[in-house]
Amino acid sequence: MNIAFVFPGQGSQSVGMGQELAEVFPVARQIFEEIDDALGQSLSRIMFEGPIDELTLTENAQPALMAVSIAIMRVLEKEGGLDIASVAKFVAGHSLGEYSALTAAKSFGVIDAARILKVRGTAMQEAVPIGDGGMAAILGVDMDLAEEIAFEAAQGEVCTIANDNAVGQIVLSGTTSAINRAIEIATKKGAKRSILLPVSAPFHCAMMASAADVMATELAAMLIEEPIIPLVANVIAKGKTAPNEIRQLLVEQVTARVRWRESILFMKGNGVDTLIEVGAGKVLTGLTRRIDRELKSISIQGPDDIVDFLESL
């Protein structure tokens, strides 16, 4: 197997995530405790017990999803003897998952990652008043048609492609009125479905500019080491290892498109045949199947998945 590890983004969270890991593996429990201490809150309690509304708050969901992903990676390393640098060609993460990927690749410490994701989540939530922006998934259209829909819907407001997730699955982001227009236009232009997403802000568009400014300041003060394997960055869908380039791409990522489909195809084009999704949910595993059925995709969420994966190596 030629492996890349990929890490999920917001929307993959669910109440109970990470709980079985903490019960079975002391090293996973230690990760959750360290993050709780660093943030000054019992994030693990919210993860294990909910309520889902509290877990879904952007400022909680972002560090929580990273926590589960890194807890699994630490178990693979400490309990399974996995050397990520020797088994993987790349790491990548969807939006906030890029921070999980960089933590897995030793660019960040887990405490720094948790703290900066808390800041990122808060800044993104505060960038736009609730109700002023939104996002919609447009299914069954190609990129050209999605661009056309966004342009027609904007009418002087913000409406842009936020996520190129997979073939026929594109997410638009912008003002509430523009997104509502986009849904109507997409239906008229033959989209299979157009779905208003249950998000609290319009991520990955120009309306997040103030959050990008916050992240520029925070990341400038943060130590970023060279990752031990290349990161395939959302913004450019190419592998990078230079810390200063990664720092700038993380700032740009707040307002820029997540080029996930292109990222997966870049990794395949560079020899990857198996993608390992590490963390809560199976969203990325599903997207991989839509992007290229030749790629094998494996999801690692709990103890049984960890055992199965280690046995497969």
C-alpha cells in the first residue's frame, strides 16, 4: 500500500466520539486530558456526552475533531509502533483537518493545535452575524456550471465556491440572500439537489476576512516545524513542507476554496493508492469513492478499526 493519511473537517462530529478510545487506550485518554487542561474546559465531556448543540459550536467542534484524530494517531504510534514517516507519502485534512494533519506530521504540538483551533473557531463564528451568511451543497453539477450559478446568484453580494469536495458535490458560501438565490438557480439549471447546510457561518469565502486577519496574527506567533511528510494543502492542492509557506496557506485557507477533489487526485498522481481517514465519521471515505473508485479508502474511528489497520500493514 502507498498510503496518505487524511483528516476530517467540521460536520463529522457526533456525540460519543472518542469515548471508546479513551476507555481502551490510556494514551488517547491522556491526549483528551491535555487538551481539556490547555483550553480550560472539559471538551472531552462535551465530546462524550453532548449535547450536540454544544459540540457543534464552531469553537468546540474544531478542537474536538482534531483531538479525536490525534488520539487515534498517538495510539497507532505508541501502541502499534507505527512510524508515520515510513508508511505514508502525504497527509491532508479538510479545512480544520489540515491542523490535524500538521499535528500528525509533527509540525504542531497537540496543545498548540488545540489552542489555535479554539481561536480559529471563535474568529470564524464572530466574523459574520448569525443569519447573515450561509452555505449550500449543490449536487450533480460540474465546476463550470457551479461557477455560473454562483455568479448569477451573487448580484453584487458574496456567493462563491467554498468546497470542491468531489465529482458532482460542490458547496457554495456567501450571504444568506445570495445562497437562497443560488439554490433556486441551481434547481432551474438541472442540479440533482440543492441543500441549505446547517452551518452557523459562511465559511471559506470573502466574508471570513476578519477571521483570516486573526489567524495571520496568531500563526505569526506560532512555531511551525517542517512536517515529517508533506502536507497537501487545501488552497493549492499540492504538497508542501516549508513552514513559512504552510503558515501563509493556513491564513489563506480561511477565505479560500477547499480544493479537496484536486487534492485527492494530486495524491493519486503521486503514487498514493490508499487513503486512511483518521477521526470521527466517514465523510472523506465517501468523498474518495466519488472522486476515484480506483483508490482504496479506509476509515479509522475506534479500537476495532485500529486493530484491523495495524494487522493490514
